[in-house]
Amino acid sequence: MAYNIPRVQAVPIEDSQVSFQVDGVERLRWHAGRRYTRPHFYPLLGPSGRPLTRMGHPAAPDHDHHKSIWFAHHKVAGLNFWGDNTQNQARQDQWVHYQDGDDEAGMVVDIGWYDGHNAKLMQQRLIAVLRPMEQGETWLELQTTFTPTGNSLMLEQTNFAFLAVRVAKSISRHYGGGHLTNSEGAVGEQEIFGKPARWMDYSGPVIGETWEGITYFNHPANPHTPNGWHVRDDGWMAASVCMHDGIEITKNRPLNLRFALCAHAGQVDAKRTEALFEDFASSSAYDLVKAQRPYRAWLQRGG
């Protein structure tokens, strides 16, 4: 008897982790253990099987809040949800849905943002979908909604929000041999910091002469797009949605954001990357809809 085993799977494992696997081999891992100040992804593996991200700064112990791939915000109604030296925490309240398939695997989780008195300020619904590409490359799509628990909540102006990526040491310009490139053709922190761009790429050596990298796409439907980017030659990048202005969210007007990360081989190919951006920009968001048994819900592109 033949069984249909999905090629791409989101596999829950111990310690509140989820392993995203392609043909039984891990490409990405989600960490939501309560010992962390916030959930995060680590590692995101490149085509060679080497991690393209890292935990923490290579030379700054006070940057342990840099957790590979993570969501955070420096000023939520004046409270710091960016650093680790704070009583404010984001923690996973529950997993909502796991989904396997031949082409992609998805995860839906609810994350509460709690102040130092354990009062929840807002709820984050995170949808993560991993899709294998050719030659061992990986596409990770992240879709998230922030809803206040009260009537409204101010997400203040700051460079530090929302999705941040800390790349592996060897990929960084300062500690390795890599470089930053944006959609406008600019190269390096000095030319890119604070400038608007559709996408950002950090590529560098991972082993020997082998280069790999991560391209970070900011969906054009996100607020303040095209926004400025907070990037550093020491190895991190973030689309700073609140770089110039804050965002007030209400229960009737939550904040919806869409991002994507491409773990690719070689150096960035601008023509190909632009085509990936156009595909992402024109794609529909994911919806979690009710389904027939054996599933309670199903994750699919909206109409």
C-alpha cells in the first residue's frame, strides 16, 4: 500500500520548537520556549546546509537580543520590547495550526506581548510558510497581524521594528567577507542606511569559496512603504517600518505586515531577485479557513 508522505513538513518537537523540513532534512527551526524574551527562528540553512543566521552579535555581549530572525519593537506605548534587559516579553500563547504539503509547509501561532506586570498589550498572529526552491534554496514567507488588547495602542517612531535578521558572522561585511546590496543597486551600510528600497540582500562566504545569502523582501502593502532600512556592516538588517513615523493600531484597524526571506546560493542576482519581488508583491495573503475533517482549518492564499 502506497502512502502519500508530504515532502515539506512543519514538525513540532520538544521544548516548544518546530522543525521545518524538506525531504526529512531541516531547513529552518522555530523556538518558542519561555526561557527566551521572544520567539525566534534559528537557524535558517542555506543550500550548503550551513546556517545563514546566528544568535547574538559576534563581538557585543549586550546584543544577545539579536536572535537570528525575530520580531520586536523598541517603543510599544513607551515600553521596550527590543532588548533583553527588560521585564517586557513576547511569548507564544498557543500554536494554532501546522500544515504539511508537497510544495510548502506552514505554521500559525499566536504571540502575546506582555509588560512587566504580565498585562497583555497586544496579540500577534504569525503565519510562517516555508517553500523549497530549486538547487536547495528556500523561500520563507512571514505574514503577521498586531491587534491591541485595549481600544488602541501606539507603536512609536523607532528604527528598531519589526522584523530583524542577524546573518552568520562570515556573511557580514565587518567580520567576514560579505556585502550588503539593495534593490536600488547601492552597496554597503554607508550607502544604504535609512534609504528606501524594495528589498535588501546580505551575501557572503559560508565555507571555502562557496557564497550564499539572504534576500529580505518588504511587501509594498506594508505601511510607510518604501520604508527606510536599518542595516549594519557588522551583520544585520531590518526593514524599519516605524523609522520616520509611529503607527497607532486599534481593534478595528490592526497592523498587517508581510515579509519574505530567500536563502539563496551564490551572490545576489539583481534581475532574478527583482522577479521574485514582483511575484511576492502580486501574491495574495494567506488565510486560515475552516476545513473538513481530519483538519479543523486549512492555510491557503486568499482570493
